[in-house]
Amino acid sequence: MATANIEVSETPLVLYALRRADDALILGHRLSEWCGHAPAMEEDMALANMGLDLLGQARELDTYAAKVEGRGNDEDKFAYLRDVRQYRNLLLVEQPNGDFARTMVRQFFYAAFADLYWRAMMASSDATLAAIAAKSEKESAYHLRHSSEWIVRLGDGTEESHRRAQNAIDDLWAYTGEMFAVDDGERGLIDAGIAIDPATLKSRWLKTVTGIVNEATLALPKSDWMQQGGRIGSHSEHLGHLLSELQSLQRTFPGATW
Amino acid sequence: MYTQALNSSDGDDRGVEDVARATRFQARIDADERIEPNDWMPAAYRKTLTRQISQHAHSEIVGMLPEGNWITRAPSLRRKAALLAKVQDECGHGLYLYAAAETLGTSREELVDAMLSGKAKYSSIFNYPTLTWADIGTIGWLVDGAAIMNQIPLCRCSYGPYARAMIRVCKEESFHQRQGFEIMVTLCRGTAEQKAMAQNALDRWWWPVLMMFGPPDQVSQHSDTSTKWKIKRFSNDELRQKFIDATVPQAEFLGLTIPDPGMKQNANGNWVHSPIDWDEFKQVLAGNGPCNRDRLAARRKAHEEGAWVREAAMAYAEKRKSRQLAQAAE
């Protein structure tokens, strides 16, 4: 018997917390895939470190979502017993690691956003979210510094590293727009002072990203077509494979405690 | 990224064997003094320690692979975070140990190359596969447990940098060991399937773990000089016995059966194991273990696929340096 998916009452606040939890969990999971396989031991340490930060963020946000929802779900039920259509993360974070340049560009685009986002969220009227934001902001600042340094090294390194970094930027660019999108439910939270409007961060994000990309002698694509769908469960094909691995034990041994 | 300056250790007098110096050196060891990197030491002492510390470092790095195999499948977020942190600790241990080995005059780059080419060894225990989640518990409980038995005495090793690295490593290892045991407790209190998974993992790991202490004392090559130099303070068999005596009650607590029906307690209270299959040990050491090829292939792949990244970092550092020089000249 396979374990059935849980049902989630996605009130605006539950959905809000789950979306951010899923961003952190999926990106953290992707980073953990590198463990033992990074280009240098120092990077093995750094990628695992960032993965752990993100996993920690996911757990706090999931735990909060469970509390707000009040239906007996918990961090593990959210992580292990929702299928691909129930996941609410950004398309960007589920994109495969690819080479080191792709991993770093994905991290850079996200961290440049998360750094601003969590800093702004420290002013949330929701005390729990403000506390999570304060912790996440410190971590995101480091993730941004680390990935920015690599973007510059790779872009301004060798011909090969430049080409790989540029390819990664070109391929991942279309997944950045989703970070700034807001739906009606979230609009209500913004109006209530619980969430902040990510659209207000866009120009600062673009300034940070453009600055580093220029320093790296790389270029941002001209296209402004942006993919969307992660926030409502319309994912890329990659997420299902990630989840089948992530959830394998929980799905194989229903109800067991680990 | 690598310490190029340490590539050569020729051209000084450290390799010169000299009876008076050797006598003074041994007297310092006998007086329990620590030998530090700039002190005179016999070439054989340097070579033995370089081999031992670098093998230890390689073991930490290769040891990331069997456990890393379960990070993406860990069964809860708490377990996932703990396992990722643990494997990260192992990488950290590898880094300290390469740094300790470098103080003896061989660069990390050379040491890593020797491992990748198959010339240098790492602990054979990592050539066994992790088939189920219970293997992660068992590795923590038994493999880390055995490593601690081996490493605690190394905290008093005569070579200062190695001894100091071991103090920190041992603290983290004992934390890992407790985590592993806690996974086993959870499995053994869980469903019948989980308990069977735990027993099966113990069945597969028990004998390879006993082999971790190395060949029996009567055939061990390195022990005599290592003991004289206070690199080694207990014999292989002594450590193995200590480990078994500590583990038997733990297995009993878990309700698991150690897969050695002939094991008996002697008059001193020590548990006497049945003969170990040293042919298996030799085969795994010779490269014929279930995962030798996979482990080396994974390390080589990471190294080769990372080459362009390391080159980019070097190229960028060079560019930056020459830009700074050009600016300073203006």
C-alpha cells in the first residue's frame, strides 16, 4: 500500500509559509546532492553549509505552516507526503545542479533575492515570520557573498568557465521573474503587513545582479519572457524525480517512524 | 588552492640520519614530549606519519561517499540535516588531516593524487555498500565506534599536529557515534520490517568493522616501530577486543544478534570472537571489494569535473594580482 498524499488547507498564511518552506527545502536538497562530489573540499564544506541553512529554514517554515493550519500535519508530512502538484516552490530552485556554474548561478539569483526578501520580512507584523526572517537574512547574506564571488571568478576566469557561466545565466534567467510575482491570497497578507511585496525589491535585486554580472564580464539576457507555475504546483519535469528520491522511504514504509 | 610551496622537502638536513640526533629524538619521545613540524625527526618517522595521516585523510574523504549515498533519501528532515552535517564534518576532518600531513612536507595535491591514482590506501570499510537506511545507523554506531577506539589513543600521539587534529576529530566522531546508535534504537523499536533492516545491516557490517582494527598482532607490519615512536599505543588486537567488549552490551540493548554464533565470554569477561576471514580483508585491500571501483571512480569524477573550476579560480586570482600590481605601478 502506498502512503496517500496528505491534504493541506491552504489558507493564505499556510500557503505563504509552505511556498517559502518549499523554496528552501528544494534548493537545500539540490545543494545536498553535491555532497562528496564538489570541485574542491572547501566547496564541499560550503555547499553543505548552505544546504543545511536552507534545510533549517524549511523546517521552521513548515513547522509554522503546520501550527497555523492546525490539522495535525508537520514538517515531515509536508516534505514527504505531498506530491509534485502540491509543492509550491519556485521553478528556479528545482532546476538540476548541472555543472558548478549552473549551481552557482541558481544560488546567486536566489540568494540575491532572499537576502533582500528576508531583510524586509524582519518587519513583518507576524512575530514568527519576523524571527524566521531575521535568521534567514544572516544566512542568505553569506549565500549571496559566496555565490557572487564565484560568479566573478567563473565569469572572469578562463574561457571555459566564462562560457559555462554565461550558458547558465542564459538558461536560468527565465526562472527569475517568478520570485517577484504575487497572487490575490498573498496580496491580502501584504495589505495586512504580514508579508512584504516582493515586487518592491525587484529594482534593487536587478542592481545587485547586474553589478556582479558586469564585474564578471558576463551579460544578462535581453529576453524578458519569464516562466511561472511553481507557486501553483505547475512544475518542470525535474521536481518529480527529486521528490521520488526524497520521499522514497516514507512512501515505501507507510507510517513508520524514523 | 593547494600549497605548492610544500611540494619539495629536499635541500635541508631533515633527512640526514644521525645517531646522536636519533638518540635525542627517541629520548624526547620516551619523555612524552611532542614532536613539532620544525623539529628534527628520522626520515622513517616522517614517512610513517605522512602515510598514516594521509591515509586517514583519504578515508574521511572517501568515507563521505557511502553515507552521502543516503543524504537525498534520508527519511525525515531531522535525519537529513543530521546526516548532511555529519558528512560535512567528515570533509572537515579530511581537511584538518591533510593540513596536518602537509606539516611533514608533502602537499595536499600530491597526497590527493596518490589516492586518486590508487597508490595510496584508504580504510577498506568504505568499500562496502550502504544498501538501506539501517546502514547509516550501523555506520555511525559501529564504524564510527571503531574509529573512536582507534583514534582516542592518537590524541596522545607523539606528533603534535596529528594529536591536536585528533582531539577535535574525536569529539565530533563521538557525537556521530551517538547519532548512529540513536538511529538504531529508533529502528529496533519500530516496525518488524525496520528491525529486520537493522539486523541485516549488523549482519553485513560486523565482520568488516572488526577488520578495521587491522591484521592480528602476530602479523602486523607497522606496529613495532610505531609503538616505539608512540604513534601507536595499543595493539590491533587490544583495540579490537576493547571495541567488541563495548559493543556486545549495546547490541543486547538493541535486541540485535551479533552474527558470530561462536562468540563466548572468557573468564576475564572479554568476548572472544570466532576467527576473522582475513582473505576477505586481503581481497578488499587488493581492490576487489564490492565498491572499490565505484569509490575511486566517484572521487576521480569529482576531481576531473572540478578541474575547470579550480583552473578558473587560479586564473582569476592571477588576473587580480596582475591588475593590482598594474594599479600600484601607476
